[in-house]
Amino acid sequence: MSLVWLALAAIAVWALVRLGRQTERRGRAHWRVAATLFSAVMIAAGVLLAARGAWLPAVALAGAGLWLTIASRQRAAAPRTEAMTSAEARSLLGVSADATPREINAAWKRLMARAHPDQGGTEGLASRLNAARDRLLKE
């Protein structure tokens, strides 16, 4: 029976380590924390059932726990940035047609301070701002 307790302790340590690595947006982080805790409980229940000889439910619970673990760690693909025209890039950054690279970078920095995902913005808008800056600086 001490082997079962060792397995349960290993599952608890795994869940704590995994929870310590959570660095996501606000809404997504709550889902991952809940999924980690629930999957740890499912895997632990599978270990306990296996120790009691109920192999079929044990495999089902442990498999479901592992699936939930993997499913909660998959990230959405980064949004694609389509080719942007110079007019769209200038409009997005709010600079004139004869803006200098210094003005372009200043506008990008000002907008990125609010649009960056770490500051509450979205990944899509931040990538569009980056694409607009890159487009205008290449000219």
C-alpha cells in the first residue's frame, strides 16, 4: 500500500509543479488551473482503483486525466497576419505618409504600450502593430 501513497504523492508534486508554470491570460489561466487540479484527482483516483484491482475503471480514469492534461496545455495557433498595404499600416499607426523612422517607432511604442498582451491587449492587435511598423520601416 505504500507504493500507492508514493504514486499519489508523485501526482500531487506533478500538479503543484505544473500549476507553478501557469503564465497565461486571465481567463485561460483559470481553465488551466481547474483542469490541472481535476486531472490530478482523476489520475489519483485511477491509481487508487488500480490498487484495489478495478483495472477497467482505473485505466478509464487515468486515461481521461491524461487527456485533460494534454488538452488543457494546447495553445491556440497564433493569428495570421495578412499582407498589409502602406496605407493600412500608416492608418493603423496614425502616422503621415512622410513620417520618419523615428516617428514610426514612437507611434508604435505608444500604441504597443496599450495593445501588448501583457498590458491587457490582444495578441492579434499586437501582431498587426508589429506588421505595420515593419512594413513602414522597410520602405
